[in-house]
Amino acid sequence: MQRIICIWFPFLESERLIRQNHDLALKPFALIMREANRAFISALSRNAENMGFAPGMSLADVRAAAPDMLYYDADPMQDIRCLQGLLRWASRFTPRVSRGGGHNLYLDITGASHLFGGEDTLLDTLETQLKNFGFTARLALADSKAAVWGFAHFGKSKSNITAKILQEAANDLPVEALRLSYASTALCQRLGIRKIEDLVVLPRVALTKRIGLEGINRLDRFFGRSPEVTEFARHRKRLIEEAQFFDPLATNAGVEAALEELLEKLCQRLSGMQQGIRKARLQLERVDHETMSFFIQLTRPSIDVNLLKRLFLHHFEQIDVGFGIDRLILIAEQAAPLSFHQLSLENTKTQNREQDKERLINELSNMVGYRYIHRFFPADSHIPERAFSREAALYASRSQRWISSSGKRPLRILKKPVSVLLSDGIEKRAPETVFWHGHKCHLTPLSGPERIEPDWWRDDPDWRNGPRDYWWAKTHFGALFWLYRVSDGMKTQWFVHGLGS
């Protein structure tokens, strides 16, 4: 039988602020949110709630009733980060921890409670530690996620509900403990159904007629007759090395030496795991509490200390040591199994060429940004602009070979063909003169025509004029033009679609 603990934090937002400013502990205050032109209360401190205020009230009404109350802007992202920190703390009791909707944590302690002295002792331990952290927590323990949520929110704190007493214990809970929709809850109130006991005694057919299938489904989940899937967070061991300095580092050279030492330690750990770094972060903390972070990424996992250090050095010109750096943290954000290659005497040159190419991609991607360094791969199309695809070089893992087409293709395809000449009649050979960006160019035809047909199944506006005839021609200043013509029977228009070298 599964055993789940629910921890509900009813004052998470306000207690998070109190942890940052202890002077707020005895003062009533509220957190506000704004939507369009309306400001309303999103959360209250315990003292403010005791004054009779509730979340959802308008800011104007609360200010009129309590002009001396303090107000702060709500910060949902900080609340989520706080809950994530609590989730990591809870993982010391069980690896199966989940964050539910609202400010709830779920801990699957099936088969683990005896490690902490039993279920009741574990509930006491959780409540005590959270109280020491400054958080009010309501806890419950039951066999299903739905039941444990209901008891945590509407039952006695630290309720330990077993299957034998579930039915009896649930009778006094309000129907809100089933997490019914607002409409279904309102309907129950109109029908005089106040408690779960009032729903349980109704025949299932009558219950379905009155409040629909939702009531049946929620009851089945509450009593464990219908399973409720819970995704528990996956925790992985963080690969971190850090160093602290009593004498802050005042130069980039000192940071470089400390970085090399951290890289050696981290790579040694990874080597034992047969893993390498794909992505790493270096965090520098100054004595004035300012923090700087730099990332590096690699095409394949590596534990080459010199390579990793060289990639980090590209960011060193951005370092501002200020009054000194007293802490360095090196984190392997992404690690992967090391790949091994069989050396071949016959293909040594090819292997060296591939390694040089990877080294170049690593250097360029970390210097200017991986979004700006691309590799091109062949695509299954004879249409010039669709005959290739482009991917970030750092992540490109394909090794497709380019297959020679029947005709020569330009090194550079223009995204939009450039019109260079409009002539009368139908021309059957490349023109001798064109106008390239306002300049007159004399052409010497080299080859052509090569006819390319459009895809008949694709409605492409750029190819609605039908087949194109392509020529290669050389300009008087040495450039190579790949141009084609479009004719309507009366006039012929010439376009440059690509450039050669």
C-alpha cells in the first residue's frame, strides 16, 4: 500500500518575506498583484488574516479598512524558487518528492518511514524542521494523493490516516476537500450537501445525476478506488567543485590558476564515471556579493583540462574582479558518456581533420555564441533553396555526405534572387551584359542551360512561373553568377540566384 505525505504551506508568500526581513514578523502586511487596471490581495501574513482580510479582496477596500497595513508586490517566481528549495530539502527523507499545484509538496514514504522512527515521528520531524526554517506547515499522511491533500487542507494537522479509518475520518471533511470545481462545489451547497459524508450515502446513479461524473471520479480518487498519477522529481548528483579564498583573488591570472585546479578535480571525478563535460558553468562571487557566471559548451563530452580552460578563457575579458573574488564554483551542467574512437593507421589524416573541425567549432561557438555558428547538411530536394538544411554546429551530430548533383551548384544561394536584366523577346542564351546592384557587368557564358523543374505537389509562389533554365557566367571582375531566366513570351527577366568562387 502506498503511503504519501502532503505538506501544505498556507503562508508561504508572506513567510518567505519574513525570512528576508525579520522585522515583518509581528506586523500585518499583504502582497498585491495587478491585472489590467485592478489591484488585489494575493496573499496575507498571519496577523493580517487574523484581522479579517482574505486573498482576492481589492487593494482599495483593504487600504480603506487598514490604512497602516504594509503592502508588497507579489513575486510568484520567487515563491516557486522557494518551493523548489523546500523540495530539495524534502528529498533527504525520500527520493520520491513532487511539487503539486499550489504550495504543496508530496512525499512518497512507502517503505521508508521506519528509517525515521515511524510515521508519527517522521511527521513530527518534518513539522519541527520546517518551523525552524520559519515556515508554517500543515501535514497529513494517507494512502492516496487526493485524500492526503484533503486532510492537509481541511483536517487536523499531522493527520495519520490509514485505510481502516479513512471512511470514518473523511465523514467530517467538507466537500471542498475533494477538489471539486467551483461550479460543482456551489451546486453541492445549494443542494445542502456540506460534507463528504453527505455524498457517500447517495447512490452513485443519483450522485451522477445531481453533480455529474466529476463527483464520482473525485470520490474514487479520494478513497483510492481510482489511481492518480504523480510525477516525482528526479534528482541527480550535482557535479560541482568549488574553492573559497581568505585572500580574495585580485587578478585574472589568479582566477585562471584557480579554475585550472577546479577543472582538474572535476575531470578526475568524471573520468572515474567514464563521463565528460558537454556544458559547464563557472560562477565567480565577489567580496561585495556580486556574482558573474560564464558558460561553455562542447560538440562532444570531454575531460581535456586544457581544452576546457581555453574555452573559459574566451570569457575572461568580461571579468570585473572589483574588490576581489573570494569564491569560485565550477558546475558540470551537462555530462555525458565519453565516446571512444578506434584509431586507424589508414585514416589518420581523416581523423585528425575531424578533430581539428570539432576544435574549431568549439572555439568559435564559445567565442561568438553557438547560435551564430552553423553547419549545412544535404536535404532530399533538387530545388536549390531546399537542397540543404542548417543546424547549430555545436549540436549537429549527423554525418551525411554531400552527393554531387548533375550540375554544378553555387557556394552561396541568395535568399531572394536578384533581378539583373529585363529584355524583350525570348533569349536562348545567357546575356552579355547585366546590371548588378546598379553597376553594369559584362558576362562571359561558361555553361548552360540546366533546366530545373518545380515540385508539382508543392504550391510554391516563387516557382509559379514554371521550369527555370540556369546558366553559369563569369563577370569581367572575376565573380561567378548562377542566373536563370523567367519569360512570359513577350519579355524575359534574368535573376542571379547564386554566387560561385
